[in-house]
Amino acid sequence: MAVATLASNHHVLCFSSSNLRTRASPWLPSRGTILKLQKRAGLSSLVICSSSASQPREANAETAESCVNIGLQLFSKGRVKEALEQFETALTLNPNTMESQAALYNKACCHAYRGEGKKAADCLRLALREYNLKFGTILNDPDLASFRALPEFKELQEEARLGGEDIGYSFRRDLKLISEVQAPFRGVRRFFSVAFSAAAGISLLFTVPRLIRAIQGGEGAPDLVETAQNVAINIGGIIFLVAVFLWDNKKEEEQLAQISRDETLSRLPLRLSTNRVVELVQLRDTVRPVILAGDKETVALAIQKAERFRTELLRRGVLLVPIIWGEGREPKVDKKGFGGSQIAAASLPSIGEDFEKRVQSITAKSRLKSEVRFKAQVVSPTEWERWIKDQQKSEGVIPGEDVYIILRLDGRVRRSGKGMPDWQQILKELPPMEALLSKLER
């Protein structure tokens, strides 16, 4: 769990176990609140601790703060049902904004652990709408990995992508910033489309009366042909500029949806040949993942063919990611992390541990390069299947067909195709890792 609350300005958020490694949080509550993340047996737990400046309270006084703390301690011990009761109690004890956010978020984590997707989504939706929860926290927290494999998460993510005042506004704003970087001239086109449409409309207001006078004829009437041409030009210009504006809006929505899918893809987990579990984002600039999705026999045959070109594919940074349809139809919800063992869950990256610095660390990159081999194993196949089928829908492919997807070094989709890839063609298409084109792709 990655969210807790601050009862007042005199309280500091910290984790209960002092002998565990401290991790930085990706976001800070207002007014100087400090978040620190620690892990015990692969489960994150967050506790609110009072500073020395805080007012003394009765030892037995039940508050929203104390209930959240007790609930987190119970959850860390695997007593999820009792933890859930504590979070529900906290919501009845007149909690402040941060306490409400923590209680709802951690309650959602409990529901996700129990496989109750709808209840988890309802808690997160309320926290997003009323208590300023950041959607990025939901994307990054390993405790919600099982929830991210459910249809309820997809619905919640789509609501956040569409944005608005009710839910996910900051998430949509971040997506739009990325979109503007990728398409910097879209805003310029929109500005000129609106400006020229307004100018054509104003001109039309003056030319329509002239056209009426030209039709009526008489002395001093304007030339009918010339006036009609001006009206036609103004109307045609407005239609064209409005069409450009609407086309830009449609393309932006498609791009926002793709960026959202790319963000989801970057958080999907893989197990390397050394049995280390990493998120795909940690492999950026290091490999070009090639996702092979299909039935068992088809994927096995594609991998067998790839073995003939192993050396050259490795020179180009290719990492095979096989996904067998239906392999994850029965995800286990009684284990933490991405449906794997507790050992695997403990090794999963979290939003703590100064995530961005760890991803960009030269030392970490070097270590990853030594661990990456020719093939990786997916963790949480359900999440991977869901992402691939969403990608297929966006490209007009029937979900569930055999496909391959080649990713760039920066983690974005390079191209995809039906069936399995032609490895000789891929060798011609992909430049070696040391080539200039590969450096430009990073």
C-alpha cells in the first residue's frame, strides 16, 4: 500500500519498521507532509506517526488516524479482513481529507487482494473524485497489480483519460502534455483554424446581404457572380477549417489513448533469465522487446525460427516476450504482487525506492544488460493479454488473433503485424544497438 494520511500539521507520515530500507515517494501531500515507503515480506505498509510537537492523546482514543495505522499493520500481517474493517471504521470517525484518501485507497488495496474488483474501483473512484488521489499512484502500486488485470481498472482508466472535474483531471493533463511534445504543431493548427474560421464567418456576415442585393438586382446592385464566389469561398473555408479542427481533436484523442496504453505497457512485469522481476520501463534504452502473442504451438515455432538468427537479433537488442492466449485466464488473487509468489512480489519495483533515479541509474542499467538474455517470461499474463487486445482494437485487428508487436528502445510501439514475424525482415529493419539510428531511437 502506498497511501496514508496526515491528521494535522503536527504529524509526519512514516513506516512502522525502523530496520527496513527507506524509500522515497513519488508525490508529497501538501503542507510539508513527508512520505516514506518501506517493505516487509513483499507487502508495503504505511503508518502515521505523531511528531514531538503533536498534542498528546488518550491512549485508548479511537481516531481515523489510529484506525488507518492499525489497518496497515494488520494488512502487513496478512489479516486482510480485519484490516478492511479498520479502514471502514476510519471513514466513520470524521476523517480529514488526507485521512479519507488513505482509508479509501488502502480499503481498495484490500478489495483488490480479495479479488473484489468493483468494490476496489468504487473506492478509488471516490478517492480520485473527492480527495485528490493521483491516478499515477494506482498505475504504479504493486498492491493494486491484481486490480489492474480486471475490467474494472480499464473502465476507471478510461474515465481518467477522458478527464474532467470529477475524476482524473491531473492524469489527462499529464497525457496532454506528452501529446503536445509528440505533436508540437497541433496547437498552432488549432489556433489558426479558429482564427481563420472566425475571420471567414465575419466576412460571411457582410457578403450574405450583398448577395441578397445582387439577386434582387436593380441600380447599384453588386455583381452577382463575384458576390456568389465570395460567399462560396467563405463557406468553403469555414467548412474546411472546422473539419481540420475536428480532425485534430480526433487525432489528439487517439494519441491520448495510445499514450495511456504505452503507460500501462511500461508497468507490465517480466521475469528475466536470472529470475529477477522487472517492469518493462526499466528495460528502456536497453532492449527492443518483440511481443509474440498466439497459441502455444505458433509461438513455440516462431521462437524456434528466431533461434537461427539469435546472434544477429541480440546485436539489435531483441528480447523475445512470448504470450500464450488463455494462459492467464485464472489469475490467483491470494498472493501479492502480479499474481506470483511472495518472493517474486518482494522483488517487484514499487513507486517508492526513488523509482525514477533507479530507472535512470547507469549502474542499474549495466546490471540489467548483464541479466537480459534472448527471452523473458511474462508475469501476470492476464494484464499482458488485456493490453495486447486493447492494442489490437486500436489498430482494427480482431482481438485474440496471433500477432507480433515490436517496441522501440524508448518503450513505444514501433510496429505490429498479424501472425508471427519474418526474422530476416526484422534483421534488415532494425539497426544494431551501436548504430546512430539506435541512438536516435532512445
